[in-house]
Amino acid sequence: MITRIREVRRARKMTLDEVARACDPPTTAQTIGRLETGTRTVSLGWLNRIAAALGVEAQDLVASGDAQPQLPVAAVIGAGGAHAPTRTAVVVAPRPRDGQIALTVSASLGDYRAGDELWCETLQPEDFGRALNRDILVPRPAGRFLFGRLIGREAPDAADSTGKLQLLPLGAGLRQQVIANAPWIAMATRLVRSL
């Protein structure tokens, strides 16, 4: 079976080692390399493991005779301007993962413009520290939410099992908010903006 594992891995800007460690259970970079080059047979199990590690569907890793929709990379923009890529590359369309939610922006706020979409990863209280200095959504009672930059987190105590979150709203002149007992938060991980 001809696969597109190397092509998709490069489009995701991941090394062999990063893919190997992201597999469940983890494997070695050498094994991923052999699967990419075809020196080792790719089973359906391996295809599913590698696809999950790359954040794509298994079908995205299989080269078929049919023309697959691809978005070729025409140029790379860097400090010196735009230049042609050194090797042929494609961009792999993002796919939602379990636990992701989206936010839409209806009016400009902070760095965000009307029409923007934010993809967010939901985090449980034990993982809140990963979101420090990131924009987050915090659920509040009665179907309300707070959105802003997580600027601090106090450790949990006997009265507060999740600790307190210090949130700086994105609007100008708004005051810091302190939130206790947040059941979960959603950390912004991807911005989708139409030009």
C-alpha cells in the first residue's frame, strides 16, 4: 500500500521522533521511518495510530489512484520575503479532535476580528496550568461565559478544589476577573480568519 505518511508529517511540521512519541502506545522514530518508506508493511492498526498522532483521519494517509483534494504550497513567507519551497509540500486541512469546541467572533475584540473562528481545546482543572498566558473561555453559572487571557492561577485549597483563575478580559479598560471553581476551561489553539 502506498501511503502519504511522510507528506502529511512534513505538512504538520513534525519530526519522526515527535510522531513516534505521539503514537498511543509510543513507538520509535526508526519504526515510523520504515513505515513511511515502505520498508515495513503498514497495517490498519499502524495507520490508525499514526493518523491519531498526526491529528488526521487514516484515509488521509493512504494514497489512492483518485485525485485527492490537496492544497499545494506555492511559497514560503519568511523574514526575507516570499520564496519558493525547497521541496514539494501540501497543507493538510485541520480536523477537529475529541474535546475541541469552537468560538465565533461577532464583533472585534482585542486581537480578534468579526468573522474569526477560534478552535479551543477543553481542559480539566488538573491541566489549567497549561493555559497560562493564553486566551481561554470559562463557563459561568446560568449559561454565561468569560473570555480573556489567563494571567494567573492560585493553587487549590480545602475550600476551593480547583483553585482560583485570574482572567484579564480583552477589551480596553476592563478589570481583572477572579473565578473560583471553574469545572473546565477552553484554551484557544487555532485561529481561522477569512481575508
